[in-house]
Amino acid sequence: MAKAKSSIKSLETVEPIGNRVLIRKDADKKVTKVGIHLPDKIEIPTLTGRIVAVSAQVEHDEDYPIKQYDRVLFNPKNSLPVDFEGDNQLFVIPIEDVVAVFRKD
């Protein structure tokens, strides 16, 4: 008798390793600060995003006070896109490429 396969699917996650974090990049802007709407083919690239996950190594490193959900400014030069979602806004980046964290008082 064959075993019935479980109909419950496990949820796939992405966890960065080493000195890396996973960032959800903010959407590129289609409107300038003064309110001018840009054509569809022209966008102002953003360099900000939210931390989705932090590697265990970064989490325990006191030199990097970064945690999940922080909004950060980052250098996209070494970012690796994660083909995980349709919008493809997830990127794994080296922690050294996070150049600022936005904080509220």
C-alpha cells in the first residue's frame, strides 16, 4: 500500500549566511520630489530598503547594530537578486554595503 503524500506544503524562506543581510528594496520612484510624473521607462533608482533577515554572524556582531525591519541605505554594487518572489525586490548584500540605518528618536 502506497503512503499518501502530505498535502501541507512547507514554507520556503531565504536566510543569509556569513556577513550578509537580506533586503527588500524600496520601489523605484516614478514621481520626482516636486511631483513630476516620469514616463514608464524612466525611474529614479532607490538605494533604500528594509532588512528582511540578518545572518547569525551579523546578528551577533556588535559593530553592526542592524536588526530585522530596519530601513537602510545601501550600495547596490554587490547585491545579489533573489529569484524568490515575482516582484524580485529581494537582495542579499554584504553587510559592508549597508552604509546607513534610518532611526527615529
